[in-house]
Amino acid sequence: MSAVLNDKGRRKESHARAAARTVEDLSATTPTEALFGITELCREFDLSPRAIRFYEDKGLLAPRRVNGARVYTQRDRVRLSLIQRAKGLGSSLAEIKQFLDLYGTHGEGRTQQLQFTLERTSQAIEELEQKRAQIEATLAELRMINSAVRLQLDGLQTPPRKS
């Protein structure tokens, strides 16, 4: 059991390291680039083949076909990493597609992609800050109620004094 957990932990850690360099790797397309099968990507990203095919249907991935089999490039692998990361941050597939499409074929839309990311992250930060303020206010109120109830219970449980 712990071996399974350690393996998943290593995969997540590996995925996190890969995500850190994904933006720079998007332009990595060379004639001798590495190719990946769907099984390899499923294992690496802890996904089912159905999930990867779903991303293809949504236009997020576009693997090559070799003798009818799907073959993924380093670019596809990076895109899959970005998809997983963006999903983890709560982005919709439509937003993810818009972000990926901005990049273009050879990175010509990099500036627009960065601007899109800046706008979306700024908006998300603002929303989370507002939620945090609401949570802090709710916690303060709950603590006050909790304290008042404790005092009332202490008063009810203390035996009356004899004069």
C-alpha cells in the first residue's frame, strides 16, 4: 500500500517539476523530438485513455497518427501538463483551450498568452482574497458565538453557592 502511495507521490512531484518548465517547452519541436504513446501519457499523468481522447475531441490535443495509432509529441505532452495544471486551478476547458490556442503554431501568440494569464490570475487572486475575507469574518463570528455558549454552559454547570 505504501509503495502505491509513494509511486503516486513521485508522479505528482514529477508532474509538478514538469509543470514548472512547461511554458518554456511549448516551442520544443525538432525533427528528432521524442514521441509518446497514449499509454505512456496515461501513466505519466495518471489519466485514462478516455480522458486523453476527450481532450482530443475538445481540440486541446492533436496527436499524429502512425499506422492508425495515436502518437504524441513533446508539444502534446507539454499541453497535457498545462491542461492538468489549469484544471487543478479551476479553469474551464473553454478557458484552457483559449489559452492554448493563443500560443499559435510557433509561439507567435506568446505575448497574448501571457496577457491572458495575467488577467485570469489577477482575477482569481482578487476573488480568493474576497473569499478569504468572508471566511475570516465568519470564523470571527463563530468564535464569538462559541465563546459565549461556553460561558453560558459553564454558568449552568456550576452548582449554586450556599449562603
